[in-house]
Amino acid sequence: MPNFRVIVLGAGPAGLFTAHALAAAGIDFIVLERQPEIVRFQGALLVLWPPFVRLMDQLGLYEQVKKLSTVLTTKTSFTHSGEPLSHDHIFDALEEELGYPSVGLSRGNLLHILYENLPEHKTKVRPNAHAVNIETHQDGVHVHLADGSVVDGSVVIAADGVHSPARELIQRLGRDSPATSDLKPTSPMVTTFMSLFGHTRGTRKDIALGDFAEGHGPGIASQSTRLDDAIYFTVLKRLDKPTSEKRRFTSEEVDKFVREMSDMTIFPGVKLNEIWPLREEANATLLHQEEGLADKWYHGRVVLVGDAAHKMTSVNGQGALSAVLSATTLVNNLRATLRQRSGPSTEDLEAAFAKYQASRMDAAGAVQQFGGILTRFITWTDEGNEALDREASRTQDMTEVSKNRMLPVFAQSPLLDFIPYESKQGNTPWAVDGKFLVRARL
């Protein structure tokens, strides 16, 4: 599509997936990443749920995913002291229903797959490209970089994370009153929990491969998984009070946090103080877990995707999935607009972006809201949560409970509508344009 160029801000999972979708759609793009390296082996383990795996398969990347990931099979829940709560087979159940597995994959390996397999990635993805300002006009955008250079394009897709400068720009431009235009916008992202993320240099054979271990308790929770080559762990703690402050934690604060949590069970029969000495020191970090949903995802020729628009805690493991589903919907709508008019006006683009937000707002908001409820439930935040947690674990089939909640949502997940693809099928058919197809069971 000549003379139309998308500038993607951010080369995280959302930004690089968006780049793949744009490349497949034949839309020119460039990705600007402020960090000096694109592939960084930092951050938490990502769960690629069946809709995410299906999209990677549609892009021809699933074989790469299989080589670097571990299939998740079971979920084991327990208290901080190691008292068993439940053991379910939600991952196996979802694969049986949808035809695709759920896999554990490090963020670094996902970035590696997306970057190395992106056509012309060495010229299409620019590191050390820190965007400091975006100028919009009737026919395009100018993105000003910290080094003084300017990148020109037709639109900006901002996958620039939870502290998105582009979101602040959209908030400012969308204000009705010029008198308030110089005020710093209020962030929709609020932090109620902080988390320790890390992974080990090796693994332990006494920890079950592919079992997702979750610790519950007052004010604190943990989630840990052993992959083929490493153990990934997260310990989450409720703050004394919510904050919108952006924090960087020192190594001393990390050490203090670990000392406080050292006796906490993070796998059945295994405590944090047994795993912590095995960590990759450079990748163990303490972060805020922001939550929030922006009320406006676009203005003019600038549009948000991923954590910039909708952010949840890591507890329900669906942040990355929500990001790629939004990117899929956005590129589908953008391509449809360009097929109607190769040089769309700002009004045409805003109509496409409005349709994108309308398509994803409720679904992304519901996932974000449920993530918050689940986070507070397993940290026994509200009165009665502990009793409910213990009672549910004792009396309910947690595989069925989780499946009944997740399956209807997952089955309606979109695909890139311009790439011919036949979905694998399980017992539950995938929806097409919101309608379920009746397919033969595998």
C-alpha cells in the first residue's frame, strides 16, 4: 500500500506482533525502540494461551514457539505454608476443547522469535530510537527522537507500555477545554501490588515440568513454573495503599523483599530461599503491577495497543494475549480502511480506530477486571476470601470452574482476517465473526 507508513512505538511483544501483522497485510512500517537491544532476556514467564498459539501458527511461527517453550499441563494451588488447596488440569482441558496447547515461554524467547522472523527486521526495527514528541497534521505524523532526528509516517501505533507517553498525548489532545491543555494528564493506571520476578540459571528435576504452581495467602501470592531449562517465579505483595507513582527499586530493596518472603512456599515442598540462590542475578527485579483501562485509545492519527491501553496484573496471565488480540483487531480494521482508500483522511482513520476500540474495549476491560478480582482473591484481600478459597478448593472441580469461565471468551478470539488459515479444532468450535461454526471433533 504505497505512500502509507505506520510508525510503531515499542518493540516489546505487542509492538513486534503488530509489525508481523502489518507485514502480512502489506502495510509499510517502522518500529522504534528506545532501548539499545531489541531482544532482552528479562521479565516474567509468559503464558501463551490457545488463542495466542493459534495466532502464532497463523503467522507461521508456531514451530519456533514449540522449540523454545514448555507445554503447561496442570495447576497446583497451596498456601504460603505449603498446605494443599487444589490440583487441576485446566491447560489440558483447554487444549482438548480448542485444539491448541497452552505453553510457557520466556519474554526474551518470544521477542527473539518475533524479531528474528520479521521480514527485513534489521532495517524495519530501530533500537536506540527514543521518541520524545509526536506531531500530527492532516496528512501524517512526525515523530521526534531524542537524538534530534525526525521519523515521518502516516499513523502512529503506540505499543509503548504502561507508562505510555502517547497515551498522555491522546489525553491532552482530546481535552475539550484549551485552558487545561498544559496540565499533565491523570494516569488511568494504578498500582495496588508489587512483584518480584526472576528465573534461575538451571532447573531442579524434583519440580514437576510444566506444572503451574500458585501460592495463596494474606496479602501475598506466588506463581512459579519449571520449564525445560529454567524455573520462573513471581512473588506478589499488596501495597499499604494504592499509588500512581512510577517506581524503580534498588538492589537493597530487592534483597529486603526476598528476606521477608524467604520462608514462603513457591512449589510444593520448595521454598523461595531454596530457589533464590539459583537466580540469574541480572534478571531478578522488583516491579509495580499496574492495573487500568484507558477510556480513549486514539486521537487523530495516533492509536494505542497493548499495555498502553489496557493493563492488568500478571496473576491471570492474559496481558500478552490481550495485547495481541487488540493488535490483531487493529490491523484488521486498518487494512480494511486502506483497501477502501489508499490515502485515508484523518477522519477515515479515526473511524477505523473507533471501530477497533469498540470491538475490543469490553473484552479487554472484562479480562482486566477479572484479573483484578482474581489477584485480590488469591491474596485473601477481602474479608471471607480465605474461607471461600478453601471451600471452593475442597468442594468444586476447579478444572471445570476455570474452563467454564475462560472457554467462551477464548473461543471468540479473532484471527488476522486476510491470511488464509484453517484453525485446528477441538470439542468447542472457534467463532467466526462472532458466530460459532459447527465442526467435527478431533
